[in-house]
Amino acid sequence: AAGVMNAPILPGATLGVLGGGQLGRMFVHAAQSMGYFTAVLDADATSPAGLVSHRHIRTGYEDPQGLAELARLCAAVTTEFENVPAAALQTLALTRPVAPAGEAVAIAQDRAAEKAHFVRCGVPCAPYAEITTPAQLAAVDASLLPGILKTARMGYDGKGQARVRTPAELAVAWDDMGRVACVLEKMLPLAHECSVIVARGRDGSIVNLPVQRNLHRDGILAVTEVHAGNVPASQAQQAVAAAQSVAQGLDYVGVLCVEFFVLEDGSLVVNEIAPRPHNSGHYSQNALDVSQFELQVRCMTGLPLVQPRQHSAAIMLNLLGDLWFKDGTAAASTPAWDQVLALPGVHLHLYGKAEAKPARKMGHLNITAATPEQARAVALQAAAILG
Ligand code: ADP
Ligand code: MG
């Protein structure tokens, strides 16, 4: 029986994903190109993943009938949305292999639990305090200010965060957040930010994507650049080792992104984890010989993992809805894709979202080139055309 359980789920089977966003869409594309059928569970009739999946179950994440239908259709299930209720994953896990597990996702969903996990793994993170009661607020150590107050749950793309300089500002910010559970993090002097994506199999084998260097604007990822020497070798090695120990400590199965801060003194601090493929790994679609989405398929089906090889220097530019409203115009107009696609090594990925809105992730451009300099030159030209 053990042999049967460990047998990989082969193409021809149906794979399920909780969540219908762009990450689910690109997972569906990868699974389908390998010969799997797909099922997406998402209440939205026009969700990016639902639009391209063989099956689309249009219920909420906690709907017992929807979850039962997903389990009935699928040989294995994954998630693309970080805030999917962990209980839904645990329910599915009663009858189907689920990767990542609800228990690991639950830790990633809560900044306090996440930081406690970093401490357990011996991976340094920013000094912080949990704030869940007025007494904890009053007891905050002055050395944590200036700091960033972050809601413990449901934050993303810089949402649910406030920068505070004094105890009085902190108190106001916590009130403004409705006194929900938060963490206060010391504001650190960042030299730059990077991330590492690891994929860990059911057998504990682990592979990683190259270290990604990330630029955020207004709390949202804007640019990812990846090439050898992008991040100094010692920091890159530390980041990969830290990401591996975070994944191992969770007994994680699937694709996991670990985000880091590199401080001005060169030290490396873990920021947060995402229990799924990540925006900073999108370049893998065109610059690596295996993408983060294919790795997710391999992890959840028990197929072998292979160490990705980068064959091109890469720059990923996020395409936010703002690009549809050039010069502050009120009516949306389609960006000049034809001009951008005239540049060498430009790969356009659009998510099929019905409506462009400022700050909404509409797609990304992967730019591949023989050298980092060439990739940068094309990225500048693309940005000039679009901006
Ligand atoms: P989100 O879940 O929204 O991605 P993050 O915690 O990653 O939230 O914060 C978003 C961005 O804000 C980070 O990528 C970084 O640029 C900045 N930031 C967050 N925490 C700190 C900190 N402690 N010190 C300095 N900058 C920070
Ligand atoms: Mg982040």
C-alpha cells in the first residue's frame, strides 16, 4: 500500500487549485501543458484561472459542496491564494493529497506565527513585538520605533501597514486598524530586497530558483532582476540556506517563496514567506528551463524535482492597471503592446482581468537577454513605451 501511496500522479489526472487569481491561471497553464486536466475553485465567474481551466467550481472556499466536488474531481489539490482558509485545505486533505498543507499555510497567514517560525529555525528576522492588547501596546520597547505596524493577518501588497515614529503615532495607527492583532516591526535600513523560491517534494528533496533581486514601489513589487552576481555570493548562499531551513522546518511540500531584506551593513534578514508561487518568480517562465509553476505541479503530484538552470539574464516588470490610464486620463486605453513586442526578448503575460484599475496586477513582462546589460537596456525601452 505504501508503494501505491508514493506513486506519482501522472498526466491525464485532474489537478485542483483553490483560488482563481493570476497565480492559479499560470499554474493551470503549466499543468495543462504537461497533459493534466484542471479544476479551479473560485466564486468569481470571470476569475483569471477559472477562465482557462477545464473545470471551474464557482463556490466560496468554505462551501462544503464546492470542496466535496473539488475532491471528487481531483487527484491532488494545491492553493494559489495565501488567505484561503487553512481549514478548507485540511478538509480536502482528509481524502486527497494537498500541497502545501493547511498547517503550513496557517503559519504563513499570520505574521506573528510566521516570525515565531523564523526564530525556531534560527533565521534572523526584524526585531518585532506582537500587539494584540492595550497592555502590549503600552509595553512596546522604544527601540522598535520608528517602525512599521502590520496587521497580523490578511495584509498584502503593502496593505494593512502604517509607518509610525512615536508611541502616540503607534497608538493612533493601532486604533485606525480597529485594534486587530498586529506586529510592530522595527524600520530597518534596507540596501535592497531579494527573495528565494524553493520547491520541496513529498520525499523531502528540495530545489531552488536563483536568488531574485526585487524592487518595490508603494509596497508592491515592481521589478525583479535575476542574473549571476545579482546579489553578492555570500548573501545569496545565506538566503538559499535560510529558505531551505524555513521549508524543512515546516515539513513543507510545494513551492515556497521566502522574502529577505539586505541591510546597509550587508546582513540578511528574513521578511516574510508566501506559501505558493510568487510574483518574484515569474521570470522563471522564460529565463529558466523549469518554471515555478511546473515545479508546483511536480511537487503536488510527487514527480521528481530538478534543479532549475537559468539560460538567460532576466528582468520582470509588473504591469499594474495604472498603465491603462496614461497621463491621468479617466478612460482606460490599452497599452502599446505592439511597440513593446517589437523589442527583442520581450515575453508578454496578461492575466485576462476584465477591468484595469490602479495598483491592480494586470500582467507582467519577462525580458530575457544574453547579458544583464542587454536585459536592462530593453527594460528601459519597454518602460519608456509603457510609462
Ligand atoms: P506585504 O505582505 O504587503 O508584501 P511586507 O511586510 O513584505 O508586506 O512589506 C512590504 C514592503 O515594505 C517590503 O517589501 C519593504 O519594502 C517594506 N518594509 C516592510 N517591512 C519593513 C521593515 N521592517 N523595514 C523597512 N522596510 C520594510
Ligand atoms: Mg512582501
